[in-house]
Amino acid sequence: MKYLLHLAVAALLLLAACAHEKSPLDAEARDSGMRAAAALVAVDHTDTMAMERAVMDAKAKQSVYALKRDSAAVRAFDEAFRAYLKEKDHSLYQSIFPDETR
């Protein structure tokens, strides 16, 4: 499960482009990223199927911006998702992003 979770999150991150411009959808994407992270944090961490479903739901929400080819909104979603996880459930953040635990 942990491998699958890492794989799904890696796919999420691959969509996040390195564009530095702002998007008209920036605020919406940030809000969506925070809500997706909150949904993941709320899941019983021992329920691997529910965790996988929450990660896939987050990926689906982020993909809305990728389909619009709005890389800045994709990045905003990713940044908000990571920030929320890091603040609210640091151990989950560390397990998903082990190289970024500084």
C-alpha cells in the first residue's frame, strides 16, 4: 500500500509544472488542494483502501487543472496540498514525501 500511495503521489507531482506565473484559477486550486489534503488526513490511516481512494480523489481534483493546461493552477494545488499535510499530519507528510521532511 505504501508503494502504491507513493506512486499515486508521484504521479500527482509529475503534473505540477515549474511555471512561475499566476493563474486566474490560483485561489480555487489552492482551496481544492487544501480540501483534498483535509480529506486524506481525515481518513483512518489503517484503512489502506480508503487512503488509496483519497489519494486518487486528490489526483482527480488536480487533473481538472492539468486538463485545462493550467500549470500554475496545478502547482498551486500541489503546494496547498503539501502545506496542509505538513501542518496537519506531519507523519503522513513524511511517509508520502520522505525526501522533503526538512
